[in-house]
Amino acid sequence: MPNTVYKIIELVGTSPESWEKAASNAVAKAAESLRDLRIAEVSQLDMQLNDGKIEAYRAKVKVSFKFEGHQ
């Protein structure tokens, strides 16, 4: 088995509906430009408020993918 290296980036997904949708949006966007996604970890949840009402749910997501740089 060859040695493998993974890179981790952090994204913030948003949704007016739920934290689950916010996290899903972050992963879906990452999948548009990154190959071989492996793990997604929700590291923080919060909400954006406006006049005391929830405007958006936000999920901070760490996403890992296979690093294909020069070895």
C-alpha cells in the first residue's frame, strides 16, 4: 500500500433552513472543484441573526481530500 497524504480545508456552509443543509451545502460546493473527498467533520455550528430572528444556519466543516502534489 503506497503512502498517502490528505489535505484538510475548512469551509463555512450556510442555509436558511437547517444546520444539516448548511453542512451539506459546504460539502457539495467542495465536491465541485476537489477530487477524492474522504471525510467531512462539522467543527462548529452557529446562526446568523437579524432583528433577533434566525436569518441563516451556518456550519463550519473540515473536509479532507487526497493530496496529489509532488512527492
